[in-house]
Amino acid sequence: MNNNILEVKNLSTHFFTDDGVVKAADGVSFSLKKGETLAIVGESGCGKSVTSLSIMRLISYPGKIVSGEILFKDKNILALSAEEIRKIRGNEISMIFQDPFTSLNPVFTIGDQLTEAVMLHQNLTANEAKEKAIEVLKKVNIASPGKRMNSYPHELSGGMRQRVMIAMSIICGPEILIADEPTTALDVTIQAQILELMGQLKNDMGAAVILITHNLGIVAGFCEKTLVMYAGNIVEESLTRDIFNDPKHPYTKALLRCLPRLDDSHDVRAPHVVPLHSINGQPPSLINIPKGCRFAPRCSQVMDICREKEPDMIELKDKNKVRCWLYAKNS
């Protein structure tokens, strides 16, 4: 029995610019089980957000999904008409966008923006929609929700706007919730509150969650499975605990070394600064992707074959997957 609610197969989304073709997502494949929490991590520009926007069918000119399949409950989203995808988007699959200030319409009240989606998808009356909106604002811990229905986005703090965005994304009871950098530009206390809130809502609703982030640190206690992306490719797919305890890909290892650690040795009698690690070099241009492994120019374990031939995704004994010649049988 197929327990996957979402299957992304060989997805390629490219942007056709004057400078050339930007291969933002290039052969991306993964699956999401019902109720599962999945993180997609990597440096800025690696294709995380483009992958999530492709799932929502929100890629606009000059971007185009050029190949692949996105199966939602065994139905290919890419083959649906505009009307059919509108019935799914915001209703069965919902998204929390990165910047709530630009995602919320500044000329409409919070109440108007919350009730619009639920009236569209669930055929409720205006009064029924208003009651549901107040109820969902309570769920996301907004004080005086009835009063906040009449507020405009600029009247709310950053944390409250993010809570409103979460309320908008869950008001129709989606089966998949995609959160694209939901804690960006929030202070660490509010970040923790937002992640805790998302975890509570996930448990209450039973929805599957895809968390898009460049910060490996925030996925540790939240996500069951993690995908690591680099230059438009997935380079490692593992249980989150294995990513932290036994990372395989050199890029994953390098990302983890960049995290500040609480267990770095400090002598209180002779305190010193422990420098943060960094990854040498820059990610490759997605217009001119280098031959071979895309991480090879920055990799400390590079071999000759890495510069000549791109590795396939290899499934390991523990069912985790890695795209690296170090794990190929005939490397």
C-alpha cells in the first residue's frame, strides 16, 4: 500500500533569462508520507523555494516546469487545469510564505483576507466564515481575535503577521502544509514560538509538513526526515537524526561544521573565541553548471571521477540516500 501523499519525480524547473537557462531545480525527486514532517535545507539559491513553488504550481515567467511529475494522492498536479489546481491550492495543499509583510495585502483587513479563502473553498456564508476565522486566530495564539479581524497588516508586529499567515494557511484544513523560511527576520524567541505552534497544529490536524530552510539548527527537533539540496540537486536524503549523528555527503558535513556549538571547549579561566567554520568557495552558477559533481570544486574529499561524471543518488543499507562517488561501489 502506498502511504505517500506526495511524490516528486525528476522535477526540473528552469528560468529562461537573457543570460541563459537557470536550472534552479534539476531532477529533484522525493516523497512525503501522510503526517510526516520533512525539511529541505541548503544554502540560499540552491533550489529549495523553487521546488516548493513548483509543488504549488506558482512558477511564473520566465520560469517553467520543463519535466517531471508531482503526484498528490496519485494525481499529477502538473497535468491539472488551472481551475483544478485552484481547488487544491490553499485548500488541500497550503503554503506559509517567507515574508508575511509582502504576502499579506496591505489594503484589506486581516478578517477579509482570512474569510476570502474559506468562503471560496468551503462555500460558507460570510458569518460562518467570520466565526471560523476567529476560531483559527485563537488556534495560532493571537489575543483578542475578534478585534484583530479589523486590523490591517501594518498594525501587527512581525511575529503576529507570521501567525496570521499560518492561520490563513490552515483555515481550510490542508493535508500538506509547506512553510518557506517561516522564521526568517524574526528574533530567536519568536522563532521558537512559531516552530512550537507549527508542531502543535501539525499534531492537531494530522497534516504533513514541508519545512524549507537554510538553517539546519531549527530542523533538529521538528522534522523526521531531511533533504539536503545543493545547486538544484538533492545530495542527501536521511532521517534527521542520521543527518546530525552520521552525515554522509561532504556538503552536509560542511554545513554542520558551520553551526555554532554549545559543546565547543571553553576554559572559563582563559576564555577565547572559537571561530566559526565556513565552506570554501561559492556555489556554482546555475546557468553554467560544472561537469561532474556540482560540489567538487569546494569538496575536501574530491576524486578524479568527481570532476568527470555526475554521481547518481545511491541508497545505503540504512535506506538513507546520498549523491556522492565516495559511496559508489565502483568509484
